[in-house]
Amino acid sequence: MEKQGGNGCKRQVVVESPVRPLRSLVRPCFIFLLFLSTVIVIILLGFPDRFSQTDWWKNLSLYTYYHRWTNPDRHRGPSPTTIPPTTVPAPPSTTIRPLPTNHNHLGYPRNYHFIVDEPDKCNTQTPFLVLIVPVAPGNLAARDAIRRTWGNETLVQGKKVQTLFMLGLPGGPVAQELQEKVNQESRTHHDLLQSDFKDTYHNLTIKTMVILEWLVSQCPEASYAMKIDSDVFLNVQNLVSMLVSPDTPKQNYMTGLVWWHSPVLRNPNNKFFLPYEVMAESEYPPYPLGFGYIMSMDLPKKIMGVTPQIKPIYIEDAYLGMCLKRLGISPTNPPSKSLFDVNPIYSYGRCKLSTVVAVTTTNVSQLLRYWQDYTRPGPPC
Ligand SMILES: *[C@@H]1O[C@H](CO)[C@@H](O)[C@H](O)[C@H]1NC(C)=O
Ligand SMILES: *[C@@H]1O[C@H](CO)[C@@H](O)[C@H](O)[C@H]1NC(C)=O
Ligand SMILES: *[C@@H]1O[C@H](CO)[C@@H](O)[C@H](O)[C@H]1NC(C)=O
Ligand SMILES: *[C@@H]1O[C@H](CO)[C@@H](O)[C@H](O)[C@H]1NC(C)=O
């Protein structure tokens, strides 16, 4: 009986419905293909770092996009319409395009000169901390906002704090007019430094190097310097507290929002594109993001010492990371990562503002509002 039943069953399958096995194959096949494509997508997105010797991964735009969205420094991503908060806004008339020219020349050319200077800022009384703000010549609104807010904090916990603005040469049809205004502003406020390079987005590395040159020659006795962008809210009290802490190194110290594994972006349409010929490595050495970083005052001279050996890429903060690496110095994480924040969408209350060191803002009026909120009397939290 059993044997018969078995035969009957077999005959049923083979003879009566020859289509069934084909149809039942469709589902597993579909599931398999789905699985396969999922695996491929995961490999494309997630694992390229493991096989970094096969660099063709890096040329996939998917890879770039993946890094854009997993990278906390999102503005580094390929969005050509937004100006990253780590950098000084370019003059409004120019659109920022990746650098097409070859910049293979080695070493930062140290041939710029100050045309507006403040040579006595560090002579009369040595500051503890120098804040230098790179800003476009035409951005008077940002300078005035800073003068009315954190730039007016000149004595903090008994320590002298000095704020100065760093400008390049204005360009465009109204350059001469703008220069007259800059000269007038300098006579009024005595807080401008200006050097004779063209103030453009792709010259930001020059601006940073000129800042370091100024610190080396004019303010070597100060303890710390901070480069801070003009759109940043700065809590000077918390910054000074952090710097006077016995845990804070007095030498070889650079801190901020340190980006430890920043990929070199290979998509030519990306704003932060760098070709292989300029930088063969797949990631930059660690560096604090450009919107606000602090260094001990021994570093400007040390960094200037190695710049002749390092290609001056236009991404100024990554360039400093390359200089630090050459010096064998690693940046330091701040005591808490929440002290520095580049997310300008987040809405800060005064409690939060009382705990940070530096956060980016979206515009001048937001900076003024943050400051008003922060300085209102009464307990912040
Ligand atoms: C990736 O693209 C760059 C140009 O963007 C090219 O020079 C390089 O050879 C490409 N790499 C590979 C492995 O295809
Ligand atoms: C800076 O602060 C002082 C008080 O400490 C105030 O008198 C002065 O008006 C402020 N300056 C600006 C530009 O707001
Ligand atoms: C940078 O500044 C120099 C000196 O003024 C100028 O010759 C050059 O064109 C500028 N470069 C860019 C990319 O704007
Ligand atoms: C400034 O930014 C805030 C917050 O993003 C926005 O609500 C406001 O409209 C902006 N103000 C100006 C003048 O652009």
C-alpha cells in the first residue's frame, strides 16, 4: 500500500502538472535576487574601507553619498548651493566651483604683505587668548555683530582676550570703494588685519597661513589662539575655563571638533574634490573643523616651519591636519564633544548656550539673538 501510494504521488507530479515546479522556482529565485542585490548594495556602501588598496570604490558616487550622510560634518557633502559653516562665505556674486587649475606647486608661497595692521595689540599687554576671525572685506554686518557680542569680551576671568578680523583684498567692480570703507573701519575700530592676497573662497588656506604668520611675528607671547568663523556663536567664558584647566596642555595642543577620518572626495563635481595627483591618500589626517579651532601659541611657528614641505591644498582645516601630521602632533578632542557644534538647524535655548564653547549660526540675526538669550540675567538652566 505504501509503495503504491508513493508511486501514485510521483506520477501525479511528473505527469499531471509539469508547470508547477517552474512556478514554485520563481519565488525562491526572486528572494535570492533580492538578497544578492542587498548584499551588493551593502558592499558598495559599507565595506570599501576594508579594501582600500582597490581604489576604484572611491570613484563610485554612491560611496561619496554614503560618506556624505554618515559624516557628521555634512556640509562637506556635495551640495554646491550651500556654503559650509566651516568656511567664510564667499562674496555673494561668485559661485563656488571645484578648483580646475592644477595646484601642484609645493609649499605655501610666503609672499603676502599686510596692508592694514595692528602691530601694538600684543605689545602693551600680552593677551592670554587671541581670537582671529577670517571674514570677507564686504561683510561688515558680521564684524559688527561680533563686536557687539563675543568680540566685546575683553577681560574674562582676569585674562585678556583680544579679537581681530583677518581680511584679504576685495575684488569686483566696487573693490576700490570697499577698500576705502575698510580703511575707515580700521581707523574707527582698530581691530582689522588685511593682507594683499585676493579674498576668495579658494584662497582660504592663504588666509589661515597669513593669520599664523601674524601670530608668530606679532603675538608670540600669548598663550592660545583661536581661528573662528564669522558665523559662530562663541561662549568666551567656557572657552577660557577650558583653556585654564590644569588638564589642558600648554604646548602642541590643537582642539575643536576633531574629524578623525575624513575621506578625500574624488567626485569632480564635489565642492571639496581633490584629484589623486594632489592627494593620493584616501583620507585626510585628523584635523579640527575649520569653523573654530584653538591652538597653543607654540604651534603657529611650528606649522609655518613645515609648510614649505606640504602641498597647499585649498581646504584649510585639512591642510592644517597635514601640517600637524608632519610635525608628529595629533589634535586633541575637547573635554566634551558637545562643546563644539556645526549643526545650525538645531535650535539652541539659553541653557544649551551656557554649556557650549562654539556653535555655528545661520545668519547674523541668529547670532545676535543667541547672544541676547545667553546674556539675559537669571539662571540659564
Ligand atoms: C578615479 O577617478 C580619477 C579621476 O577622478 C582617476 O584619475 C583615477 O584613475 C580613477 N581611479 C580608478 C581606480 O579608476
Ligand atoms: C562692550 O561692552 C561695554 C561694557 O562692558 C559696553 O559699554 C560697550 O558699549 C560694548 N560695546 C559694544 C560695541 O557693544
Ligand atoms: C589668490 O590670491 C592670489 C593673490 O592675490 C591671486 O593671484 C589668486 O588668483 C587667488 N586665487 C584664487 C583661487 O582666487
Ligand atoms: C536667520 O535664520 C533664522 C533661523 O534659521 C531664520 O528663521 C531667519 O529668517 C533668518 N533671518 C534672516 C534675516 O535671514
